[in-house]
Amino acid sequence: MDKSILKNNNGAALIITMLIMIVLTVLGIAALMTSSIETKISRNQKSSIQAFYAAEAGIEHAKVTLKGSNNGFDDELLGSDGDPNTADDGILSFGSLVSFGNGTYGVKIIDNHDGDGDLFDDTDNKVVVTSTGTIHGAVKNIAVVVNKIVIPINPDGALGIYGTGPEVDMEDSPTIDGSDHNVPADFDCSGSG
């Protein structure tokens, strides 16, 4: 073998430079891919959080709607047509799908297991509200039990005034005392409301 070939290192710098460039290119591509993946993860996490907030908004909307129910939850369980086992069962008055920001939420209620065996007869003033929030393909579900507390109206006396700042205007020097009095036979009471 010719020793002059081994001693001649012309072009070695070119090969080393090419190897360094290849390594740097591979590292650059890997960094770009990692950055792209991190961006997608961040976007998915943001969508997931927004979907949760949309589902939470559905729960709050349902609570406000159910608060106005006067006879338990039977009407809401039956839906707007009032018939059991139809497509609108458990759909509240605001509909099955509501736009919210860049997404939607859907709410449905079902009777909890109250022991009566009837899915459309609420005997304990409790229902399960399920809300599904969807934004940019992310979906979140929330289920809560809503309990309606029925407070019997028993006035504290013949006249009761409630609220945070009730006011009473009286004219002609009335007298108020805590004694019980019999109501006269010709008693007539009126007022403005």
C-alpha cells in the first residue's frame, strides 16, 4: 500500500464539515417536530379546557331553567310534548344543543334512582343533569345531581315582611303591638302590591 495516500488528507475537512452539517440538520428537524408537537398539545389542552367550560355553562343554564319548575321535575323529564319515550325526553326548554363561544353544549336530564322504578315520575325532587361541551373536536362531559328544596310557606304571623331591605310606610299614626286580636266579622283588608 502506498503511504502517500494515507498521508494525503486533502478533502478530509470537507467530509467532516458534511458530517457536522448532517448532524445539525437532523437536530434542527427534530427541534421543529418537537415544537410542532408541543403546539398541538397546547392547542388540544386549550380546547379541552374550553369544552369543560362549555359543559359547565350547560349545567348552570339547566340549574336556572330547573329553578323555575313549579311541580318537581316531571314536566322536564317528559320533554315538551309531555309524552314518555320520545326524542325530547329530558330536553330542557332551551333545546338539545346551544351555541357557546366557538363551540356548543348539550344538556339532558334523567330521573335519579329514587326507588319508584318510573323514569318519568320524580318522587324525591332530584334529577341527574348531564352536560356535554364540545369545542374544536374536544368533548367534555359533566354530570351533577340537582336537588330542589321545597320550602313550605308558613308565614310568621298575620303579616310577614321578608327580604334584604323591606320597608313599610304607614300613615295616620298606627299602633303596632304583639298581641293577638280577634278579627271583626266585617273585616276588609286590601293593599297595593
